[in-house]
Amino acid sequence: MILLGGRKLLFICMLCICIVNPVLSQNKSELEKYTAGHEKRMEWWRDAKYGLFVHWGLYAQLGGQWKGKQQDGDNGEWIMFHEKIPLNEYKEVAKQFNPVGFNADEWVKIVKAAGMKYIVITAKHCEGFAMFHSKANSYNIVDATPFGRDPLMELRKACDKHGIKLGFYYSHTWDWSHPHAKGLYNSWDFPDVKKKNVEKYYDEKSIPQINELTNNYKPDIMWFDVPSDITRQRSLEILKIIRTANPDCIINDRISQEHNSKELVMGDYFTPEQYIPENLNVDFETCMTLNGTWGYKYFDTNWKDAKTILQNLLKNISQGGNYLLNVGPDARGKIPAASVAVLKIAGNWIKRNKEGIYATVKSPIGQVYYKNAVCVAKPGKLFIHIFKIPEQPELVIGEINADISSIYFLQDEKKGKLNYKQTNENDLIIAFDPVKIPSNLIDPLITTIVIEYKGELKPREKPMIVDYFNPVTFYVSDAKLKGDVKYGLNKRWHPYKGYEIRKWNNKGAISWNYRTIRNGKYKIELVYGANDLSHDNDIHVKINGKTFMHKIKDTPGWYKEVKKIIGEVELKAGTTDSLVAIAGYSNTHAIANLKRINLIPIPGN
Ligand code: H79
């Protein structure tokens, strides 16, 4: 080991500061310059709510099967990686790829019928094959297949014709066809990492192709994937290319390693994948598959139904985010008929209820207390999308500090149909008796009602309601923290971990105020993650003058959620109190990652 003397070390430090500082400040001003205009850029996107993700590449030709073996459980677009298909054999697939059934107009019409406002399509996935005519690299759909057409240019034209926005997914770091690409690289053709010069990959392929897409196809969105192994300098370079050509081009978070940071740095929005976040106060878009794969697999017929799609869309918009739902067109260039059918059913519902979807915003009073519904807002209106008719003939909306003028079904022209009462506590309760409601107003998918009010809707002031008619969740994101208790990632929602209390020990407390509107008995359920080091430590929950102690056991790991019923509690109507959770003695640094506490009504009480 070389030991540096104090003076030498100081000299090196000074030298580093001198060299690094100008670069940092230059980076900072470039970053500011090329991220400016976020609010304006996001206007159409925030109103759009719903888009189509399209994963289409050479993997569509294979349909999830290689040499007679079906790729179970894996994503179709990953077949080259999972089967370690040699590049020269994979290139043969390109020679067979001839999707003559592709019709850009037809795709855009499917998008419109689905009620979607934009498309994001794979211009190049990790396999490295470009689905557009690239001069920078001949491994592309025009030069390397018998098809010889440029589907992205055709789509650009069709989208312009029909008023649909178009974005491109581009795998800027991973590329299994390029010897110099890093990240998760092709280790079967190019095993020698020492021979790699990643700058060559960026200079020869990634950067020129991003230039081509930007300048020739004028994308409205650039959607990058896994930014592992990319330097900040390269991410900035990409940002600069895109924004120099078009300051309004929207870019997702995965352009740079900020992807895991607590705030947006270069990107315009976060991209939770296959997971709808809760309480995230930043632009985001949840992407999800319609079956179990992004890229086409002929044997995956596990389609989500229209109701699930709509619920996902509505949950996302109620949290202030967009929904990007994926289809995987096949080797003929057709979107599978089963996907088209289900998108259309959901699309017809959206057309009927569009007023409660597009251009809505997150509700200023948060969610309603009735659990099987979500709430979104427009000036003077709250839209309540009801997923399931309540078992009790009423909808508990909760505290509303505004002058309500009428409550009606969105489908009903004659307004003011629903009766309601507002309690002394300003809680709104809507009568919702399916026996009395005309059957045509109950939608077999989702029923939407509108609450119209005059004046300003002020934020809620009172503690949350514990209501015997509805299970209640105490989210840690809404808790008061006392002492040495912290949120993971500074309270930012994490794509895999969600919100949680981290490093919880016996030096702090987590609490929530609540009030009750009815008598009732509840089960207390803890939701947390812990590993076996925590076993036999305990968690204490205090409610209604009683303390419930829970011993931690049978927990598979810090980030694997477990649900444990720890006792029962009876609450009387009209109480205001608090629920407190405290970690018991711990000889390790933390005992559990707490996520939430549920009170589940016990029927018959
Ligand atoms: O394009 C879709 C996916 O192909 C892509 N993102 C969406 C939008 C994507 N899937 N996974 N990843 C990106 C990152 C995951 C990587 C890995 Fe693994 C998890 C690498 C190693 C563990 C799964 C298991 C894949 C390989 C082994």
C-alpha cells in the first residue's frame, strides 16, 4: 500500500478541487439550462393520463420460444439474454423478420379507441436492434430485414394525422449486440471486459442513434431504460442533444442514475414499473404489462381484464400520475387481438366517463374514506370512481370544507340524484342504496359520481376517520414521527420498497391521530419487513388505552412485506385519540421497516 504524507495528500486534494470544480459548475449550469421549462413541457402530458407502451423488436419473431423451448416466467424481450443466443444466430432472426401486417394507421386507431393520448414504442431495446432506419448502425429494420420499411417514420406520420403524441423507448446503456456496451452486457459473445471501451459504444451507436431519433423523428417523449454504468457526463450529453433540438421533448428519469435519488434531477417524471405508488408528490408514470410480458410471447394469454385496467388507470390518476399500458405486437406486426379487444372495452368506458379522467388533478382533500373508490378533482368538482358497490348503503367521503351544491351520477343528465348529509364535523356521507338507484346508473365496470361545490375547497383539518364500515389504513407516510425515527430515502416512495420507516429502534415513536364516527370492533394488523436478526424483538402498538405487544418472527427479509394480526380493539363512536407504534428493546441497530397499520372491521359488532 502506498501511504501518502499529509502535505502530499493536501496538494492532491487542492489539485482535485481545482480540476473538478469548474466541471461541476459547468455541469450545473448546463443541467439548469437543459431542464428548464418543465412545467410548460408537462402540460399536455399531465392532462393526457393514459398512453400505450409498445415493445416490438426481433424478439417478436421468436414469440418467447428458442429452439423449441418456451421461455417461462421471463420477459419476451429478454430472450436473447436468457437463452444466451449468439449474436450471429440472433442476426439470422432479422433475416426472417417481415412484419408485412404492420399498419401504423391501424395502431393509432387502436390507441384512439382505447382512450389513450400517446404512444411510447421501443426504438431499440437491450437486444440492440433498431426499429428505425439508422445510418449510424446497419443492424436496423430497414437495412437488415426483408421488410425494408421504417415503422417509426410511418407511426410518426400516423400520429401527427390523428393528434396522438409519440415517444421512443431507447436502451441507451445496455446493448447485447455491441462489443463495447457495458451495464448488463452480452457476456457470451464478448466475455472480455478488459477489451471493452464503453466510450466507443456511446460514440459509435448510442449517441448517434439518439441524434437520429431526435432530429429525424421529432419525438414528444424520450423514454430511457436502466441507467446502470452511465456517467453523469454522458447523461448530460444526451439531455443536451434532445433539448437543443426540442426544449419541449419530455424525458423520463432513467436517462441518468438519478433514477434512485429522492428527487427528479434530469428527467421530467419518475417511472414506477408494474407498481402503483402511493403519496408520491411528483410527476410519475406507472408502466405495466397487459399480460405477463412486455415483448410478444405467443403462449402468454394472461390478459388483465377491462375492469383491472380501468382501476389501475384511475388509481394512478388519483395519485397524480399517468398510466402507460403495454402491448407486444407479433411477428406480423399485429397487436394481439385479445389486447385490442380489452383495450376497446376499457376505452368505451373512458369515453363515457372522460370528464372524470383527462385534465383532472389529484384531489386537494386526499382520498375518500370508502375504500373501494378513488377521487380526482377539477375546479368546483370532485369525481368519485366507485370500483365496488358499498356493502352498507352509504359512501363515507369524509371531511369536506366547502359548500356542496349537488351530487349526481356522471352518466345522468338530470343532476342532483343522490341524497347526502353533512355531519357537524363536516363529514360528507352520501346515501347509496343500490335497491333505490335506477339500474342503468350502476355501471358493471365502475360507477362515477360527481360532487359539485361552490367556492374554495379547503384542505382537511380534522384527524383521519376510523370507520367501522370501511377498513382503515394508517400509512407511515401520513404519520407523526417523534425522536430517532426516519423514513427510508427521505420519505420518497421507492420503486421496490415503497414508503417505510427505516432503522426503527426504541428511541422514537410513530403516531397518528384519528377519530371515530361509529362504534365498532377491529383487528389490528401490522405490515412490515424484518430479517431474522430482529426475531424475538417486539413492536408495541398503543390504542384506546391498551398496549398490544407483537414479537417479531417468521420474517423473510427487510424488504419482504409481512402482515401480522396482533390483537383486537373496540372503539366507541365520537372519540378522538391517537394510535402509537413504538419499537421494543433492540440490540441490533433496527428492528423492522414499518410500512403501515390496518384496522380491519370485525363483522357482527
Ligand atoms: O422494457 C421493459 C423491461 O424489459 C425493462 N424495463 C421495462 C420497461 C427491464 N426489465 N428489467 N429491467 C429492465 C432491469 C432488470 C434487470 C435484472 Fe435480471 C434483474 C437483471 C438482473 C436482475 C431479471 C433477472 C432479468 C435478468 C435477471
